[in-house]
Amino acid sequence: KTTSLTVASLLGEDKPETKIWRHIAERVESRMPGRFRFNIVANGALGGEKEVAEATRLGAVQASLSTVSSLSGWVPELQILDLPFLYRDAAHVARVVNGEIGADLQARLKAQNFVATGFIDYGARHLLAKEPILRPQEMVGRKIRVIQSPLHTRLWSGFGAVPVGIPITETYNALSTGVADAMDLTKSAYAGFKLYEVVPVMMLTGHIRASGVVYFAGSFWNGLSPEEQQVLSDASTEGAAMFDALIVADEEKSVATALSHGGQVLAVPDIAEWRQGARGVWDAFAPVVGGQARIEAVETI
Amino acid sequence: METGVGSAGAPARVAAAVLRVLDRLLGSLAGLVLATMLVVVLAGVVLRYGFKTGLMGAEDLGIWLHIALIALGAPLALNGPLAMRLDILVSRLPPLPQRLAGIGADGVSVLAGLVLVFGAGAVMEMVGGTSPTLGVPEALRFGLPLLGGAALLARLVLCRIAEGDIARALAGPVLGVTVYLLVGHLVIETSWPPSVWMALVAGLGLVLSAPLAHAFLAAAAVAIAFGSSLPAPAILSTTVAGLSKFLLLAVPFFLLTGALLTASGAADRLVRFAASLVGHRRAGLAQTVLLTGVLFSGASGSSVANAAFGAATFQPELVRHGYPPAQAGAIVAATSVLDNVIPPSIAFLLLAAATNLSIGALLTGGFVAGGLMALCLAVAIALTAGDHGRMPRVGRDVQLRAALSAVPAFGLGLIVVFGIRIGVVTTTEAAALAAAYTLLLALMARRGVPGLFGVFRQAAVEVSAIGLLIGTAAPFAFLLAVDDIAGVMQSVVTLLGGSALAVLLLSNLVLLALGLILDIGAAILLIGPVLLPAAVAAGIDPVHFGVILVVNLMIHGLTPPLGLLVYVVSGVTGVPASALFRAVLPYLGALLVALFILSALALVFRP
Ligand code: NA
Ligand code: NA
């Protein structure tokens, strides 16, 4: 008997978000022919990350992938992965999510009906503006577009900037007219939304590593045999690895596109002073993410 | 037995009294929520510029209030024009079939009410999580839709009792509850996808003259029996998600602005000024409405907001100057199509987000297309609206005085246009500022607080009728996406070999057909990424094609059965939708001519 599952992806067929599900579906099909039918619905047609996560809990969607930020309403502890300037590079994040902390977060997600079969890395978020902003002091008084998240708001107000909540669909407009002067985003999304047209300067702050998970609905997962769970789990672990590789390639392409359209990519001279300015966020979120000790533990991993 | 009909016994009097209290309560609460929404959005602007800080969670709070507003006001839109009933068919039936259709329509409404009540109840139990920005359980968001559903059921029964029709008061609920219980247990094996069944059931509800939004909700529930992937709680959460967009908050504010502009007398003076300039010409006032619409489009990206504004502001003026109400409404509805074509445009932003097209290039295309459409509309207006409301030519002194008295209304244009253009505020904030400004005008005109609260209450009820429709279209879009209707479309478009002409022709036909039943936002997200590659492969300029796609879909705001712009105008003005659909035909034709020219140009100018 064939079981159908609806899989929601936020972006188009040519993006890693959708490509990996095509891959996962293929792998599962080769190991258990005819057992599952993956109905992959791309382009965010089933809603944004949070709506899809809700639909998963209500039984309308069986699998998707999401930034941890969008799942933090259910598992606030996930925000340890979003703490600014805590992670040195992608390998550092990988060690954390593959270790004890990752396992703990997976257990917490499972208790909330999200079976996270793999962690993914969307790349680092960088500061984007109309002109170079190399020192944190230059952020004072600037209007920066932020996503709806206390963590992000807190980060930028800590630098003396004015956070303005603007949905991504309105962001291009708001930046071109000047409702906001700056924003932050991952490299691959930067080119995807053509933002180099309005904020041509990218500062390589890499302040937040955008992490995410590939997940299945717990209610769906619990109805499967251990063998089926194993097959899906193996395939999505592969899919997660593929995602990370695709994002790295996508980032290179994205930067090349931005440069060829007159964009600039600048390194910040003193990352330590930026890091220092973000410490307030660690203190504020320590009680939520499992204590100061856990943050320190992450630093040393 | 027909004995109950028309008699006004004691139960009817009691029911009518209870109904009055309930309506007063719901309307006042909705008005209060609307006022709070305004304060929240304005506070964000004040904090940003006055105190260099943001209001944490203002965006989410605004969205939650919007949901609350719609939940509170929606039960009031059961009767009257706000119900958006398509009564073309039912009104021609003999009494008995008409009565049966009425019971069927009530059954649809009851089914919708049950989905709201039990769907919301289940979501509250299942959704979990805490809002990161507001710090309260997400479940709270669904509490008011539950109450709104209960109020809808109560109002329906009370209305029928108050009409003295006890039989109908019972029959509708019995029908609705029976169907609700049946779809929970029935499994109907069928080879047709669930979205097709949903469309059929919604169509049946429409024919029975049930409120459009109720037909959508009921159809989503019936689709469960046909294998729909949306269980009842997910229907409700998808509906709420459809409403949970910050940009949609501009709709209530622009609607409020229109109502307050009228209440303050400023609209009257604006139109008098326009009339003093061109009123003596052929269709002068109607052309003025078009010109105002073009200017308004340069500030707003929401056609629904413009339709609401124009319907509240200009339609009454056109009628006062001798235009038939339906034609006046049709001109307003047709003009509001331009909002999403002339930048800024929500539609182009969605398309750019869903595809890889440059927003800048799309917007430039939008200017050209919008200009062409406005020109075609001007011709159509000159041809059709000619003989109404010609006024005597007036002297320079009268014009100058009219201009001076219209200065406050010009201030509104400045706020909206410059607020957005110079980049002081976002579209939603500009709408809120516009509402606040007109509130000041109304206060200065000494309209009195009770009178003004009445304006808030009325606007709130209109907002919720429109909002409920936007929300309830979302489950349908969800099912269409799951059934990969987009993929089917792609294979249709390349059917005739894939030459540029064939692809353009078939794409336009597919879009014209799909736009009949799909909300524009959903259509762009679903179809844009699918049709674009076919167009590029056929050698059509992708940006040009994107513009054609948006123009084509926007035109559907005027076509039955789901002409959203027509329903909005109908809801605000009280002119029946069926009359508007007829009256809008010449303008629809003009816009189709513009679409044809745009398509022809795409064949001439190839990349
Ligand atoms: Na516009
Ligand atoms: Na339509």
C-alpha cells in the first residue's frame, strides 16, 4: 500500500530547499519501491515556515524544512543556534548539532510533534547596507529591517540601531525608498531577492549562522514501521548533507551575481568589537537556551 | 407548512431584541479593535521617529488584532450586501424552490459556522507553541474565530426566528449539522482530485446564494470526504494564515480613511473641486475618478484597499451627480485594478519573490501597462458614461474657491504618496497615517465622538466581510497547490507545440480561466513559476510575460463568480454584485483590449 505525504518547500524547483526533497523521494523510492508517494509542493504555495509548521501539527503537511528561528515558538531552546557571534564557522555549528546539544534539541522538537531527521545550514547572515558600515558604532541611529524575532531586535538595538519589522515581500520597496537603510540576510537569499539593487554593500559580519532542520510530522512518523522510519531517516540525512553542499555553491553564485551587478563585498576590520556589542543578547537569552554554562560549552566545542 | 412566514409573534419580537443587542455588542467590539489596531501601527511610527526605537511585536499584534476584528465582525455580514451572495439565479425562482434554496444556503452557513467553532477548538488544543514576540500562547489567536463562529450560528437562528420563519430556523441548522457529521465519517472514493470537488461544492453554495465566504468554508469541509488533505482544524488554521499578513492591514486603514474622508466632508469638497475643473465635460466626474485612481495607485499597492476607498468616497458622489449606482460602482471597481499594476504593487512583489524576475524591471513594465490600461478605461468611460452628471461650466473664481476648500483632502494625497515615495513609512503605515489624518479632519469638522465611533463600527464590519473572504479563499488555494493544478496548467500551455504565439495565447486562456476561481496572490505564487519557463523557452521576454501575467490576473477582480473587487465595492456601497458584474462589462472589455495590446507587443518585441 502506498502512503502519500505532502511536503512543503518555501522556494522553487531550482533551489536547495526543493532539490533535496526530490533527492530524498528518489532515495526512498529506490529502497522501498511504491511504498511512499512524495507530493512536493514548492514555491511556498502552502505558506511560510511558521504556517507550514502549524499545518504539520494539524495533519495537513507531513514533512518540510525550516530555519530553527521559525520553530522557536515551540522549542525556545533552539535559539542557542541563533546566538550572534557564538559560532566560528560552519564546522563549529556542525559539531554542536551533531553532539549532545543537537540530540537534546531533537528530543525537544520530537515532544512538539516535529521529528527532526537532520540539521541543515543556510549559511551565515551578513549585514547589508547602501554604504559601508565597518564599525559597530556606525550602526547608531540607523534603521535596520529585522525579521519578527526578539533575538534579532535585541541584537540591533544593542548596537544603537532602530529595528523596523518589515515582511520580506515589502523589504525591497522599503529599502529602495529608505524606510530602512540596512538589513541582514544570508548570501544565497541576498541574490534570490535581488537585494543588491537596493543594498549593494555586503559586510561580512557573519553574525548569525542560520541553522535549520529537515523534519517530519510526529503524527505521521509514529504510524510507520521502524524499518520505514530508518529508510526515511537515512534518506533525509543524505538530503541534509546535500543541502549544505548546495548552499555553499549557491552562495558563491550569489556573490558573483551581486558583484556583476555593481555590488560590493567588504570584510569588517575588527570582528571582536562587533562580537563584544552582541554579548547583551547572550545574557538576555541565557535563561531561555539553557543557561550561561551551556553557551560557554558551545564556545569550547 | 408555511404558517410561520411573516407572522410577528412573541418569539419573533424577543429574537429581534436579542439580535439587536448581539449586533450592537459585536459591532462595538469590532470598532474598538479597529481603533486599537490604528493606535498600534501609529505607535510604531512615532517610536521610530520620535524615540529612535521599535515596538517589539507590533507587527504580530497588528495581525492578531486583524484576526480578532474579522472574527467579531464576520457574523454581522450574514445579511445585506456584505454577505456577498450571488442571487442572480435564486431571485428568478418561484417561491417554493426559492425557499428550499434559502434553506440550503442556511445549511451552508451553518456548516461554515461549525467549521469555525470546532476547527478553532481543535486548533487551540493542537497548535501549541508560544508567540516569540508577544509571549502568549499561539492558541489564543484562534479563540476569537471560535467565538465568531458561535455568534454566526446564533445570529442565523435568531434572524430566521425574528423573520417569523421557525421552520427555516430549524431546517438550516439540521441540514448543516447533518452534512458536518456525514463528512466526518464518509469516505468517498473518486478519481477526481479533492480540489475539484471543493470547487464544485463551493459553486453549488454560490448558486444557492449562500454568502461566498461561507460557501468556501463549507466546501473545504465537504472536500474532506473526498480525500482532502486539510482536516477541519487545518481548514481553520489555513484561513487564519491567509489573513495573517501585515500588508493586509492596509485594507482596513484605507477603508477607514475613505469613510472618515466622507464623514468629515473633505471628500465632498475634493469632488466639488474636480467637478469645477472637468465636470462640464463629457463624463467629467467619472474621468476624475479614473485620474484620482491612477494617482492613488502610485501610493498604494492594494487594489482591494483602493476599491474600498473609492466605493466609500467616490461612488456616492457619482450617484449624487446622476450616475446609476451600478455604473458608478463599476467605474470604481475597474479603476481599482490599476493599483496592483502601477507601482508600488503587491502583485509584482509576489511575482518577483516567486520567480527570478527583477523587481525594478517588473515595476517599469507596470508603469507602461498601467498607463495603457488607464487609457483604455478612459476611452470606455467616455463612450459609456457620457451623459450623466454634466454640470454647467464655472468661472475661475469658483474653481479657486473649490481648490482652497479641497486643500485638506490634498493633504491626504501628500501623506500617502510622499510618505511612501520618500520612504518615511511602509504601505501599511501610510494607510494608518492616512486614517489618522482623516480622523483629525473629522474631529475638526466637529462630527462628535459618538458619530465617529459609528464610522469605526461600520468600517470594521466592512473590513471583516472582506477579510473573511480573503481568508476563506486560502484553503482552496492550499488544495489546488497540493493537487498540482499548476503542473496541469504547464502541460496545457505547451499543448500546441510551444511557439511564442501558441504559448501566449494558451497562457492567457489558462490565466483567464484560472483567475475566475483563484485569488490573485495564490494564482501568482502557484502559476508564475510554472508558466514563466514555458514562455522563456518560446522566446518571450520574461519581464514582459510577468507583466502580462499580473495584468491578466488583476482583471479577474471584475469577473464572476469570484470578482473580489466587485464584491468589495458591492459590500461597501450596497449595490448587488450581480448588477455590478453587468455594469462592469464595458470596462472589463477595455481592460481586455489593453491585455490584447500588451500580448501583441510581446510578440513584436522579442529579446
Ligand atoms: Na500601485
Ligand atoms: Na474573478
